Amino acid sequence: MSLLQQIKNKVRSKSIHVTFVDVGSCNGCDIEVLACLAPRYDIEQYGIYVHNNPREADILLVMGVMTPQWEDKLRILWNKIPDPKVAIAVGNCPISGCVFNRRESYVDPPVSKHIPIAAEVPGCPPRPTEILNAILSLAPVVFRDYEEKMK
Amino acid sequence: MNLSVIWYLREFLSFEWVHKFLFVKTAPLTTPPYFRDYPLLTGKECTHCLACMMICPVPGGIEVLMTREDACHLPVTQSRPPGSDTWNPVIYPGHCIRCGLCVEVCPEGVLMSGRVIEFQFIDNTAFTSTFQLEVDHTLCMRCGNCSIACPVNKEVDPALGGGAPPSSMESVMLVTGGELKILNEDKCTGCKTCETACPNMAIRVVRQVEGIHQEDEEE
Ligand code: SF4
Ligand code: SF4
Ligand code: SF4
Ligand code: SF4
């Protein structure tokens, strides 16, 4: 493994940038993600930073049921994220539609129909520790030796 | 003034403080035992009454299936020989919202989750449910599918499914006099079979669940 790759691995393991998008959730999962930022869970101690800018992000947290307004926009947003990137579905909504997925509703879950989803965190909402665990266990898998794997 | 500067330097230049500032982590986060997580099996026998399925507020959260216990990701217990086929509630993470209602409503105590049962016992609470049937008569085409599919009707009037004319007025609903009539709403068990069987989405089952506080028996 080249020295450059080793440096990249080291840096990436301590600097994971997360952005989150709400494609029609009830706001419960959003609040749980915010709770990760608070001192009790303190996501930044693991080197995870939360942004609202997809162009800076490595990980996209998707929350919500996929309302019609998001059909085209989520793909655009996903394309803006530079490689290496990965999307995590947070909460029941992007996985199954949860309580909103009923007859005569307009929602269009699962989100994996629209963008590739690497991991799912079920729960309504999931605990902040579950979100944290998902990010922490996924990040090394995706980001370590990324350039080597791409060769 | 001078004193406070020295105090600050002493405090914040000490090795201990700098080390903490750079390397401290919060304690590893664990799920507390009282967290109301996805329900687990207690090992008591499920009687297939389906009360848990009927109260579940989300589509596809729980199903009662004839499974081996070890097939439904829940612990195998001693009371039944492991690997035998029995009725078991199966919970689907990704659908289940961990509300604990199924745990609370199960008459046999098959499921457990956090302190739900404990608190139900302390507070002496229970659920009552009634069901209301609503027919949109502009959509209903009087096909009678619902009254044939209804499991309650099947018990009351078994010949109905064979195309015989209705022989009893004890059914939940019947097509009589050119209209679908709801006769005995109180007999409905809320299975929603009629809703599924209706080709025109004309019949809806409205579930009204009420939490009740039972009076203490000695009072
Ligand atoms: S905990 Fe609630 S959502 Fe989950 S299966 Fe039971 S009733 Fe359904
Ligand atoms: S788990 Fe309980 S409520 Fe559900 S079918 Fe079995 S006995 Fe009935
Ligand atoms: S919900 Fe079930 S029991 Fe009630 S009327 Fe419909 S089919 Fe019959
Ligand atoms: S199945 Fe639907 S359309 Fe047919 S009689 Fe029942 S409510 Fe009417």
C-alpha cells in the first residue's frame, strides 16, 4: 500500500463528513440526528462532522418517506456528493414507509429505489447510538483503501 | 487580577487538563435494559388470537406465523422443544415502531419489551377495542365479496360462501334489498378481511382502541 493511501486512510478515519436530508419524515429522526451532536452522544469526538452541504459530504443520511416532490431532487443531491460516498437510510420511513405507507397515500418508499442505500437503521426513530454505530461501522468499510479498491 | 491569571495558567496548562481536552471520550453508550426495544418472545404459548396484529399501528409490523422459534430471530426457550413448529409472532424491524402495544394487548404474555408488562401490571391498564364499518355506497357495487370473505359470517352462515341466499340475520353484513347492510357491527373482530376482499375499496374498517384503567379488585 502506498504511503499516500496510508495518509488518506488515516485522515479519512478521523474526518467523516455527514450531511442529512429529510425527504418527508415527521421530523423525529431529524431530531435524533441532532441529538447525536449534543454532548450526551457527541458525534464529533469520533471525527464525524455534520454539514448541510452535500458537496462536502462523505455520508448522506436519508430520512423520510420519499414524497412526490423529492422524486427527482434526491438523485440530483446524491450526484452532487463527491466520491467516495455512501448513503444510510435512517428510520423506518426510508425502509418501508412506516405508518405513512398506506392505501391512497402518495409516498413512494423505499428510498433505495431512487439512490443506492448502503445501510439501514430501523427504528421510529432509531436511538442516536444506533445511528452512530451505523456510521462508525460503515465508514471504515467504505473509505479505507478506497483508491486501491477502485483500481 | 494577577492571581487569577496564574490560577488559569496553573489550571489549564497542567498535563492532565490538556490530555483530557484532546483525548477524552464520553463513556461507551449502551442501551439501558428498560429501553422498549423490538418485542421478544417470553416462551409462553401463543394461541393465535391475532390481537397483536390487529392493534399494531403500522402496516406490516407484526405477523403471527407458523414458524420454528429459532427461525424468527427471537430466543429459544425451554418451555417448548426447540425446532418444533408453533404459532409465533414475528416482528419486522423496518416496519415496527417499537410502540409496545402488541406486548400490552397480548392476553397470553407471549411478548416482552422493556418494562411494558411491569407497568401494565402496576397501573392495571388494558385495552378495549370496538370496530366500526363504513361503506361508501357510491362505490359499493353489492357484489357481496365482503360478506362471503368475513370469517365471522363464515361461522354464522357457512352456506353463504357456496352461493346460497343468506339464511341468517346474525351475519356482520349482508347484501339485502339492493344494498349492503351492516347488521351486527359489534360482532366484527377487526380482521379487515372485508377491506382486502373488496374490489372497489368501498368498505373500511375503523378501529377504535381505548386504553382503560381497571379498578383495583379489592375496592
Ligand atoms: S411494537 Fe408496536 S409497531 Fe411494533 S409490532 Fe408491536 S404493535 Fe406493531
Ligand atoms: S402473540 Fe399474543 S396477541 Fe398475538 S396471536 Fe399470539 S396470543 Fe394472540
Ligand atoms: S373486519 Fe373482519 S370480522 Fe369485521 S366485518 Fe370485516 S371481515 Fe368481518
Ligand atoms: S366487497 Fe365492496 S363492493 Fe362488494 S359488496 Fe362489499 S363493500 Fe360492496
